[in-house]
Amino acid sequence: MTEHQLNSLFSALRAGDRDAFRALYDALSPPVYTVLLRLVGDRQSAEDLLQETFLRLYRTPPGPEVSRPRAWVFQVAHNLAVDHLRTHRAALPLEDGSLPVPQPDLDLGLDVEAALNRLSQEDRLLVSLHLNGGLRFRECARLLGIPLGTALRRYHTAIGRVRDYLNG
């Protein structure tokens, strides 16, 4: 879905169109869920955060000043995930504070997941925002609070690590 189409749906949502909300949810929920899952590492939490993201969108849709609606939705999801991680960080059983890594299976999908889980949380999020979320590198950098050059370098390094892992 293009940014122009998303802007049209945001306008319709501000006017109270429930079908516009359904269309936004159908278009954006899969990539937002994927990014949230990579961020928090827990399916239940990712589902809860996904619902909270779209609940906020429904209750208070952004005004017409938002020119990049996809980035806005991912920013809301990212902020909710960061808040969630801050409140649940103390409850993590691991000493280094990292999220538990699922054990890989022989399935290629799980191999890719295992390769991504070997990346730092920040690099996983960057790769997921770009690949799953469809955000441009400039938007990813702004969302993560890093310079564009750093985002590009980290992305290409992370993809190289994933490729190396998958190639053995």
C-alpha cells in the first residue's frame, strides 16, 4: 500500500470511517507484528502491543500534518515496545538482560529466525523495520535515533552476519 493510499485511509479514519480502520489494520498489522515480535521476543506481548498500537490509532488518529503514516504507526509501536521492555526488563531471567533465543529447528524459516536472533536487539530491529516494515533507511535511522550512515552500515553488517550464518 502506497503512502498516498495510507494518507487517504488516515483521512477517512479521522472522519470516522470504520472500513478505513479495517483496511489500515489489514495492511499494516503483519509487518508491525513482526517488528514487535523481534523487539520483545514474546508472541503474547507482541500481540498485546499490536492491539495497543491500533487501539491508539483508532482512538486518536494523527492529524493531516503526518506525511508518512507508515512511519508514524511504526513509531507508536516502537514506543510502546520500549515502554514494555523497560517495565519488564527486571523480570528477565537472563543475567545479561537479553531476550531468550528460541532454539532453531532444521526448517529454513527457523534457521533464518535463529540467524536473526544472533544479532543484537538493535540490529534485529533495524533489519526488521526495513525488511518487514518497509521503512526507508532514513525513517529507520530517525526512529532508532541514529545517523543515517550508521543505520546503513549496521544494516549491511547485520545482513552479512545473517548470510554468513545461513551459509555455515
